[in-house]
Amino acid sequence: MTPIEDHSYLKTCAQLASSLSISLSAARRKVELFAAKQGIRGLDERKQIAEKLLKESVSNSSGENDAVAVQLDNLLTALAEDENFMIED
């Protein structure tokens, strides 16, 4: 992922990261993956995707009382490729 120096794009990604309780790089990666799935390459379209994901995140978190617990459960769910990962030998 090449660095993008657009302030408004980075600000929107930072707000998305804060809303989802993830890192800025993870939020940018989420936007990049969503854009790649739709075949979008332009910066303006990526800004729109980031704003859309931010609106969805804010609406989802404000709509439920247990949103934090559900979000934590989703974050702690193991991916299929990480299920058998061992930290120690």
C-alpha cells in the first residue's frame, strides 16, 4: 500500500479507525480492500468509500446498546487460517 498524503482521506480513515477501535493502517487497509473488490483506483472514490464505511460504523454503533460487546466479539473471532496458530512451541 503506497502512502497517500491527502489530509481529508487520512482524517476520514482515522475517524473510521477510532470508530472501529482499530489502527489507522488497518482502517486504510479495510478501505483499500473494499475499493479493490469494486475495482476502484481513484482517490476521490476511496474517500467516498471511507466516508461510507464511517457512516455505517457510526450508525451501527449508535443503534445498539451492546454494540461494544458485539464489536469485541467480532474482533476476537479467529479467522479460518489463524485457528491453529500457536504462540509458543
